[in-house]
Amino acid sequence: MQVTKVQPVSVHGQISLDISFIEPDDPQGQVSLARIGPEAVPKNLEAGDNVDLHYTLGVVTSITRRRGLRSAFSLFPFPFSLSPC
């Protein structure tokens, strides 16, 4: 899934996050919404992030970032420059 919007919400003083998401293969498809506590969401989650949603009884209980080629390179940068000499 791909995050389209992250909106903090206060319900009776308790902060939750409304996470809007779409299926990346169908960008014109329906936008879905999950309301979840900030402890169950990766820090600095933002629109455009690819995520995995974890469900219990049809309700989103946690969200994790999907690890891909792009994120792997950002964690382990090359020890040398790729620019031409």
C-alpha cells in the first residue's frame, strides 16, 4: 500500500493518526483510511511511503515501512563515489 496522507487527530485529548492509503498499482482506485495510535506507526511516516498494513479481525493494528531497494541503499550507502572521474 502507499500512504497518501497522514493527519493527526485528537479524540477526547488522545492523539491518533488518520492514515489514508491506496493500492499503488491502482492510483485512481479508492482511498482507504485507518485510524491508529502513533505507537503503531513508523516515525516520520509521510505521503508517498510504501507500507505494509497489519490487520486483526479486519482492523489495522500496525503499519510498517516496506523495505525495498531504495530504502536499503539509504541505510547502507556506497563507500565510494559513483560520479565519473
